[in-house]
Amino acid sequence: MSHDIPEATPDPANLPHASPVSSNPSPVAEDVDVIVVGAGAAGCVMAARLSEDPRCRVLLLESGTATGEEATALMPGGAFTHIAEACWPDNTTPQEALGGRQVALAQGRGIGGGSSINFMYWFQGMPVDYDGWERDGATGWGWSDVTPYLRRTETDSLGAGETHGSDGPMAVSPPRDVHPLSMAFVAAGVEQGLPLTDDFNGYAREGIGLAQSNIRDGTRHSVVAGYLTAAARRANLTVVTGAHVTSVIIESGRAVGVRYRDSASTGSERHVRAQVQVVLCAGALRTPQLLMLSGVGPADDLRAHGIDVVADLPGVGENLHDHPLLPAVWPVTDGSRMLNALQPDDVRNYQLLRRGPLASLGQAAALLRTHEHLEAPDFQLSPLLIGITSALTPLETAAVTCVISLVTPSSRGSVRLGSADPTAPPVIDPRYLSDPADRTRLRLALKRVLHLFEASALSAVTGPPLSPASVASDADLDAWIEQNVVTQWHPVGTCRMGTDPMSVVDPVTMQVHGIQSLHVVDASVMPRITRGNTQAPTIMIAERAADLLRQVSRPLVHSDAIHGQPETADRNERGNHELP
């Protein structure tokens, strides 16, 4: 099988239809109550929840296409075949600590956003993460505050528990066809004394075991399937794709609408007004860019681009951080069916039954500490059933990639305007490894992983590492790290919640400081990144924010209790991804 997995693409007719909407190029004919900008993980949740009230007219604007999830995206093993097609083509500035390399920072573009292209691991984060948010000034976002909303998001195949729900929109499950390599990974950890765990959520401890993913019956279960498909049936929700929002319309200190370019009409500019609120859900890169284009941000930077200052908020675009990632690769020698080397029967098995290697991408994980004194793990291991390079290029031969992710990075960077042109990309400078502590932790983590693959359970099925191939000293390790660090595509923090002068969003109202009726709801509001993949925390943020927004504006929905599946009338449709 070739490295780009074309033969494995299933017949789209045999998969749930991904997009709940067709492209809607028509300009919006009238004002609405709420405008939601960005149909990613947070935006789909916000649109679904706020449109539960039939009196609230909601407009969801997405710059990408309605086909955010093609057949290869719905097939978990096809994740690497579609990322470039459903992403913003973003790159960082040259990174000084990485030898001047630029790093591709893929962010989802299209219906579903990142949830339509990610690797589907489901990590909620740990209690110390959210209690840290509250210590940082995000009042009301401690662990006890967020756990009801984490439960609210899920239908966990293992049933309800302290942190897991049984009737939420997102399907969460462990792998049903456990790959021999995944079992070897877990066995190797146990062999070396690591605690075996059946749940990485709700605790602050080390562990190794099988991980949960947002996969249902062998198919990716994104926010499109979980939230938007049912909500898109509502007459009061309009979804417009190909709508690139260029600025927020702010009058007398209040957000009253947005301007957007309609790609279906040769880029002509439209505008639409919001009677109640504008909610930015464009992500940690585009949300600060849009605020700055609208005159909200560091005053000197705005003036340098000829933009009139509406609100001088120096924290807009600051505090950018991410999970730095190292992809270490080993050849698989026992003949296991890896995604680099599938056979025709593997493809047929998936097409007919949604089973086998193509039904998942990563099945196991570990959360570990580089120092015993740490209160919680600081790095994550995710063995992918495919060999890849740091450029996301799949290898030709059967291999496993152990993704090493630093989940508590100390380095901080920024997002800035490169131009007042709203179609120009932002200037993204994460300053990876600018704090020397990050390099030290990655080196210690890499040593731990190299040792793990020496355990008999793994060395029996893998050969000597392909990358790094030679590590005679710490200097060799540091050189390899400098050449291979990339990102786990989890940027956060650029519009962080808080009340200090460098914060951007009020944690109680989600409103941008100084601008009425303008709210931010996405990963950019995180004061600090969570330990693990950020999809589940982002969905949780949107769930809680939907309740907060209903409390601070006129009642959009009559709901005091935390509820599960969007709208009672839609509950019978959960699991059915197709529209009639």
C-alpha cells in the first residue's frame, strides 16, 4: 500500500454524511439575534446551544467550506490524507530555538474545524489545570465548576461516572479492535513499573493504558455529528460557509454586527447586524487577528497598521502557547498491519464492518512526569499506528510513531497582525523552547521513551529506532530535538480570561473587556494549556459559555439545569448523522 493511503478510502455512500449544510452563498437578508463566527469545535457547540430557543435567531459564519469532513476524514485511519485540504496554511515565524526553522501550525478550516481533522484522542485535562485557571484569575473555572460541563458533553461507552456522562452529544469510547502494537506499548510500560490505568481523566497521576477517542462504531464523531447536524434542522439557525469575517462592527463601545467577504460572490463584502451579541469562536490564531482588525488590541501595533483604536487591550495576541511535539519512530518487525502497510482485506474489513486498523489512529497513551516532585504529569505519549516524519509525511514501511508531547510548556509567544488586509495571515511566533526548561523536559522525556521501547514487550516487535537513529550523548539528543520539534496543533491562550490588565475576556460573562455584547468562546480564552489534547476542554468551554451568555443577556433559552443532548426533539436523532 502506498504512503498516502488512497486505496483505503471508503465509499462515501457507505459512511454517514459529514456536512449538515450545503454551501450557502446568499447574503443574510435580515438582522439576527446572535452571530457566531467560526464553525469549529466551539462555534458548533455555541450555535447548537443558543439555537435551542426557537425565538433566538442564530447565524453561524464559517470561512471554509461545508465539506469539512470527507469520507477519508470520517475514517480514523485516513486522518493524514486530508489535513492540508481542510486547514489554514499557517506557518510560524522562524523559531530561534529551533535553528531558524518555521513550523507548520495546522488549524481546521471548514464545518467542524479541528474536530474534523484531529487525531481524535479525548483528554479532559486534570483538576490541577482548571484550579490553576482559577488561581490565574479565571473565576468560576475551577475543577468543581467545570466537571458538570465535562459530563454534559459526553456519551461515554463505559457509562456515566464522576467525570463522564452517558447522554451527551459527543461519543467517547476506548478502541474496540485493540492492535497488537498498542498492547505491546501498554505491556512495556507495566513491565517498567508504570501504573496501569483505564481512564486518563479526572486525576493528576501517571499512568499508561488504552485511551478514549471520539470515535463511534469505527467512524470519527466530530462536533458536526454531535451538535450541528441536529441543530441545523432548526429554522432559527442559519449556517453560511465561504464567509470570511473581516471585522466586527463596533458602535459606541458595543458590538452590533460583522463584515464578511462572500467567496461565492467574487469576494464582495457583506455585513449583518446582531441584535443581542457577537460571539467569536475562530480559534487562538484567528480570534485575536479579528479583534485587532476591528480595532481591539495593543494600541501602538494597531496604529502602526493604520487601524483606528477602539479599545487598547495589550493582552490581545499575547500568551500564545502550544504543546511542542516530538515524533520518534520505530520500525515494526512482527508483520502487524500498520497503516503504512495495509492489505486489501484490511480495506474491505473497514468498508464492510468499520473494523481493523483503519478504524483508529492511536489507541494507547501514557501521561508521565519528568521529575518525581511534580504535582502532575508534564508529558504525554501517544503511539500512532503509522510511521510519520516531523513534516507529517507517512513512511513507506510499517512503523509506529510515538508522539512525545510536552503538556506543560513554559515558553510563551504571540499572534500579531502582518497587515491590515484581513485576508493576510497573522504573524505567529510561539517562541518554541525559548524557555530552556522546555528543552530540558523534552530531553528527559525522550530518554524515557527510548528506554520504554527497550522493554521486552516492545523490543520483540520493533527494530532499532529510525528517528532518532543515533543518540550517543545529551548533545545528540538536543540536536535532534532542535531539528524535529513541531507542534501538536493545540494553540491556546491569546485572549485569556481574567481581570488583570493583560487579560482580554471577563471570565464571568465571556465578554471582551470594554466592548459590550462582544464575546470570545474558544481555546484562546484558556489562561494556560491543559494536560492532554485540547478538543474536550474547548467543547466544555463552549458548553459553559452558552449558559453564561444566556445569563448576561436577555433570556435566550429557559434552562436553569445542565442538560445533555441539544433539544429534546433532537434526542432521538443522536447517532444519526444524516439529514433527511
